[in-house]
Amino acid sequence: MIFFDVPSPCVGCCQVNNRGYCKGCYRSRDERFYWQQMTADQKIKVIKLCRQRYLRVMRHKQHKNNQESSIQSPQQQFIFDDIDKPKT
């Protein structure tokens, strides 16, 4: 049994991503719209869903960053690389 109201996960960044979820709290439009009418149990379920959505987005961003950093561009020799090297 829950004795206190569950606070809104809103962080004040009310923009929607390409999937329709808020970029700040990761709630859907309906979850944001009906928040005040939800029971505490429903709110907790929504917060758990938001956490899952957030983690999914972070994994996707990390995977994308890993792919970009693994692309190797040819290493160009810097013009002064060999100045300090002893000549053999």
C-alpha cells in the first residue's frame, strides 16, 4: 500500500522524440496527459517504463558512438613527426 502520492518524473524538458516520447522524462503523450488521474501503482509502472525507455536510448547512443569511433581513418603522418627521431 502506498501512502504518498508519486511525484511526476517531469524535468521541464518538454520535447517529443521521433517515437512520441518526451525527451526529458520519456513518458508518452497519454502518460503525460493522464498523470493526475492515474493511481499510485499506475504511476510507478509508468516510471519503470520510462526508465526502460531511457536505458534503451542510452544503449543506442553508446552503440552508435562505439561504431563511429571504431571507423579508422588512415593515419596521416604529421609533417614534423620525424624531426626529433634520430636518423639511422
